[in-house]
Amino acid sequence: MDQFRYNSYAQEIIFGVGSLDHLSEVVERMGCRRLMLCANHSMQVNGHISAVENILGERLISVFDRVHSHVQDVQFDEVVSLAVENNIEAIIGMGGGSPIGMAKAVSAALGKDANTAFPVIAIPTTYAGSEMTPVYGITNTKEDPPRKVTANNPNVVPRLVIYDPNLTLDLPPKLTGSTGINALAHCIEALYSIKRNPISTAAATSGVNHIFNSLLPCYTHPDDLEARTEMLLGSHLAGLSLASVTMGLHHGLCHVLGGTANVPHGIANGIILPHAIRFNAETTATQLLPVAAEMEIPVVGLKPVIAIEAMVQKLFHYIGQMNLPQHLRDAGAGLQESDLPYLAELAFQNHTVQNNPRPITNEMQIAELLRDAW
Ligand code: NAD
């Protein structure tokens, strides 16, 4: 790593139990008087939306509480209209990567540059990591099949991120496990990224440690606040590592599976990650040795590719312990084996896939991986 180049972003991060209470003070300091909140419906049911309403009072002008997964274009148009009608000055995304992505997409649509883009505030309640990045996606449902298009706009990086572990206590076990594997995947693809840098590697290495310490305890004891706090820290570090690098085959493929086949992002991550690690092992084994060591693989004296294959076997078992689907045929969303060649074709055109550390020269390589994962 003698030469590197990366962007970092101006963000205020507030982390810790009860940190949602700081929302009012920071919004005041930002000078925002008219805010809009985007969330999932579950945030209404579990009272998190009411908590924000109580904190912001009359400054919260509009609430859109039914953001669907993968930010659908129809909903996006609806939220943009609401933001314009209500003369919004800042937008909050609370929940998983989808409402946070919606907030970024709306800010991008309404602002022309860094000075006019209105601020995004992110309050993550899953481990997906979108709060740390300038990237968002919109699913074009008018295409058949639908296709998710991602954009990278530094003006919409959330200016304030509030990580309050209290808001994750009701995240159900399946979402805990699947979005936790998404966080792990951010660390793994950051460690072997073609754009890796000292900060991404340090954040990813520490992230892996916190995730392995806490993800299973969060899955088995969802109300363990200490484990929830450590897992949120792991996902923050994973998001930080993700923000300054390009991802590879794994993430590009998960985006295609989500946008086109509507597979939930975390579920796609749990199925694809071990296969993607195995696919890349010849090129990336050395970078992943710290992860293997964290998984208690005795790496000393082993050839790196052998250690990584042992890690892959252990990872299948680890993901299985959280009862997550491990085959694409079990991913739901009506996916058929006959869809795989088309998905491989789409993935081959995906920009993120093309940044994979092991060059991908034809779509058959991806089709083979998908068949292994079927
Ligand atoms: P999601 O936002 O679609 O949410 C999944 C489910 O979690 C929803 O049903 C929601 O209601 C539920 N949920 C969230 N928090 C909850 C809580 N505390 N209690 C109960 N239920 C809760 O899923 P996600 O996996 O968080 O995010 C995936 C989306 O984010 C994908 O579209 C993905 O592409 C995107 N993403 C983007 C980035 C980026 O850098 N831009 C990074 C990661 C993911």
C-alpha cells in the first residue's frame, strides 16, 4: 500500500445508547426548521417515529413511513413531490438502507450542488451501512425485469448520523443476522478492494473483530444492549471502510439480485458471500488472513488459499447458525434457476462487479458462481 487515493466526507457521528436525544440540538445548530422523515412501516409500529416526532415537535413537517425495499421509482417520485410541496430544508432517513437511500435520492434530486443540496440525516436501525456513503440506488420498475441503478453523489452523504443501539433492540433475529452479514461483507470486500487504503483496512479489520464478538449474541438475545452496542459499532466501522473504496463481485451481484429479482439485500449477502470469497481466493487470500484468524482458523503455516477455504467452510456454518437461507433456490422472491443466466449477464455489465480484484472476463464465470449458490 505504497500509493493510495480516497475521498473522506464531512459527517458528524453521534454514537451511543440514548444518542437520539441529541437530534434536536444538532438540527437547531444546522438551522433546519422544516424537516421530513422517511422510514419503514415497522418504525411506526415500534414507536421510533413517535420518538422523533416528540423530539422535533413542529419542525417535523412531513412523515413518509412506507419506504419499500430497494427504493422503487414510483415511491421516489411521490416523496420528491411531498418534499417540494412542504418546502423541506432537511430530510431524515430512519431504519434500514432503504429509507436512508430514499433520503439521499431525494436530496440529490432537489439539490444542484453542495451548497443547494439539502442536508441528509441518517438514523440507522439495521447494520446495512448506507449512512456512511454517498451511494444510493433507485429501482426502475418500468423496465422488465426491473433494474436498480446506483449513483454516487458526495453532496448527499448524511451530514449527521445518529447511532442509538436502543433503536436496534427490536430488529428481528433474521434481519439482525442478514444485515449483520452485510456488514461483514463490507469489511471483507474493503480488505481486498482494488482501492483499499490504510483507513479502510484499519476500519474493516476492527469491524470484523466487533462483528464476530457480537453478531451471534445479538441474534440469540436481541435485547442484549451491550451486544447490540458492539454490533452497531462493527457496522459503523464496516460502513466507514465501505465509504472510501470500491466493492467487488459480491456487492455488484447482491445489487442485481435485489434490484432485478427483489431478493432482500441481507439475504442475498448471506447466500453469496462465501461463494464470492472462494471465487476471489487465489487473488485475495493474503488480505483475508486477519478475518480467518478472527474466525479461529490456525493460519500460521497454512498456505493462504487453504486457510481461506477453511474460513469459507466455517462461514457457511456460521451463517447457518442464524438460520439464514444458504441457497438462491431458498431466497424467496420467486427466483427460478432459469433466471440465472440473465442475472449473470446483468451482473457482468455491473460497474461494481467490474471492480472485482480478480478480473472477470466473461459472464460464464458469474453464471457458474450463481449455479454453485443455487
Ligand atoms: P431495508 O432498509 O430494506 O429494511 C429491511 C426491513 O427491516 C424492513 O422491512 C424494515 O421495516 C425492517 N427494519 C429495519 N429496522 C428495524 C427495526 N429496528 N425493527 C424492526 N424492523 C426493522 O433493508 P437493509 O438491509 O437495511 O438495507 C438494504 C438496502 O440498502 C438495499 O436497497 C441496499 O442496496 C441498500 N444499501 C445501500 C448501501 C450504500 O452504501 N448506499 C449500503 C448497504 C445497503
